[in-house]
Amino acid sequence: MKQYKAFRFRIYPNQMQKTLIRKTFGCNRFVYNHFLHLWQNTYNQTQKGLSYHQCAIQLPKLKKQYQWLKEVDSISLQSSLRDLADA
């Protein structure tokens, strides 16, 4: 019989880390909702949705428009686009 182990970790972020975590979650939510809206509009007009690649190309333009998106990790923003593409 195979035994499985589990580990539980707890983190204690300082105030600066808490702020960055909140900003990251907020930016991810914004990017996801922004591209979801674009995807829905595109689908209603063409009966075809957007791909991950089409959204990823537009992400740098969005970051130029909203400077605060540059404050968080770009990989987490791309991950939001992947989640949208998978949904």
C-alpha cells in the first residue's frame, strides 16, 4: 500500500508584498475581463472567438494604455489570457 504525504505551508507577507499581491490579482482580473469583453464582441460579430495568440499580441498595447499594468509580473497577465483561452 502506497503512503502519501502532504505538506501545508503558510506565508506571512510584509506590507509591501501584500500590496503587490493585491495589485497582481486586480490586474489579472482587469486583463481577463477586458479580453473577455473583446472576445464576446468578436464572437457576436463574426461567430468566431479570439485565440490566445491574438490576445497576447494586444497585451503590450493595453500596457501602454494603462501604465499601472506594468507594475505586476507580465507572466501572471499572460496566464490570465491562457485561462481565458482555456475557458
